[in-house]
Amino acid sequence: MTVDSLGRVFLQEDVDSITVNVYGGNDEIEIDDDLDVPTFLIGGLGRDEIEGGKGDDLLIGGLTIYDNDAVALAKIRDAWTAPLSYSTCITNLRTGAGGVPKLDVTTVIDDQVKDKLKGGDGLDWFWAGVLDKVKMKPFEEFGPPAP
Ligand SMILES: [Ca+2]
Ligand SMILES: [Ca+2]
Ligand SMILES: [Ca+2]
């Protein structure tokens, strides 16, 4: 069972993906460990605790320049949840392939406070700053491409 921002309840089989953007304030986003759908989770300003579930989660501790642009966020979600490999989805988002809004050091902005990010199972992608605490698996990707 899944509940949206308006309090509506969905059956899990009817949910393809989940996008959560909580903006300012110290927020907690927790996706159930058993929920196997891809998610796109943005903490925004404030000390946020973001926990992914069993699916592939894209976790951002700070802000993006797209946070007030629902169309851009939906395009990012679609690129992240596309039926392509983990590394292809990430490359497409890093490079802006096919017109998707790019995720790079100019569009994802750290909010300089301590966020906690945890991905859980699945293949997750993390964007965090130096102050943030990140719990990720060694083969998972972090932020921009390695220099
Ligand atoms: Ca926040
Ligand atoms: Ca934050
Ligand atoms: Ca996960």
C-alpha cells in the first residue's frame, strides 16, 4: 500500500515509481524496505534523513535547480526509471542525453548541512556533500563522475 502527498492510497502493483521532494526543513523520507519500485528522493534545504527501499533509488541530500519545475523533475524520474542498465541511466542523466535535465555539479547543489542518506537494497545513486553521512554499497555510484 502506498500513500501520495494528498493522502490517497494505492496498491503497490499500481505504482511504477515514487518521487518525493520535501524542500526546506529537517525532513525524514523513508521508503519501506520491502517496496520494490524505483524512487527519486530530494531532501532540499535542512538536515534530512533519506532512506531508500528495495528498488533503485536516486537520493539527493541537497537541492537541484529543477526543484520548482515539475516537468523537469518528471523527465529526470523517467530517465532514472527507464528500462536501461544502471550505468546507462546514470550516464544519460549526467550528460543530459536525449534532452533530459542534466544532473551535474552545476545543477545539484549541496545544502552544507548534515544529511543522512541510505539506499537499502537495489542499485541506488547518491548525491551528497562532504558533511553528509552516506550509507552505500561499494559498487554504487556517487554524484558526478569520478575525476
Ligand atoms: Ca529538507
Ligand atoms: Ca538537505
Ligand atoms: Ca534502494
